[in-house]
Amino acid sequence: SDVMAMADDPQAVEAERAFYKGTLFIGDSRTVGMRQYSGMDTAEYFCATGMSSFNVMTEKAGTSLGKVDLPTLLSKASFDRIFIMLGINELGYNRTKIAEKLVEVVARVRELQPKAAIYLEANMHVTSARSQKDAIYNNVNLNEINAVIKGIANENGLAYIDVNPLFDDADGSLNAEYTFDHTHVLGKYYKAWSMWLYKQCS
């Protein structure tokens, strides 16, 4: 796609790097991949494998301020925009409880960063092969949690952003060609993902 080509264009990447200054990504292992492989080291990241709305406010993660918890980072640094991608690790929990936790997380982030534009990201799908055989981590559940996230964004006047059209196959599952484990995109595709986000937001 054009985003994939742009991700290899040095001029586009320079503009993208400038855009991501003052940006914070909050998330789970997919955001860890973004930090490792997108090349967007101008952004700040607060992420860990297994991160969820239930532990995001209490866990510590490595940041430019050292290993701190999220309230500390949000109190000491200033961000123009904040992307939050959480939900896949919560799928085994009660939907109402997940929604309540996400609302709490969003409220706390807004309280500590009132000037930042906040984007709630849909969770990326898994492949149809995983979706069909996994009772919890499947696309039916992911679409349900994404609908909850979209509702929270709408109710709070926040942007909702869904990367799935970039990586989905014709069935609305993660395209098997883009992944090594049915759940995460290959390293090289994080560059396309970060470019796609930049194009969506600029």
C-alpha cells in the first residue's frame, strides 16, 4: 500500500519523526513492538507485555525518566498527544468491569495531561487460524471490546482510531502474511503502522 512505500521514504520518515515528538504511546506487547521496530524514537512509550487497563496505573515501565509508573510519567512530562491501546489482555474479564477500568484510565490520563489530545486505539485482530481455535483471544471478542472502546471515545469526545483495515485480510482477520505468531505483526510492518497513524492524525 502507499503507507508501506511511504515508510521507506526518508523525507516522509523525517516528517513523521518530527510529528511524534511530544507523543506518548501507552499499551501492551503491540506497543512494545512499535517502540522496538517503528524507528519512532522521538516518541515516549509506556508499555509492557501483559499491560492492561487493570494494571496500567500501577505497573512500572522503562521510560526516558527511568522505570516509573504511569501517574509519575504523566505528572512529570508534558505531551501533545497520547495514544492508548489496551484491551486484548483483558479479554478473559467481565465486559462491564473492563469498560469501568478503561473509563477510569482515560479519566486519570486526562486529569494529569489536560492539554493532550487523546486517541483510543482499537485492538488489532488476530489471524482467523487463532481466532477459530481460541475461546478467549478471538476476533468476535476483540470486535466487542473495540466497540466498547469506541463508545468510551465517543462519550468522552476523544478520537477513536482503528488500524485493522491496514492489516486485515478479506475476512476481517489479521492477514497471516503480516504475522509470525498469529497475534503480532512482523517487525518491518510497525514502520507502516506508525506511518499510517501519522497520516491519520496529521
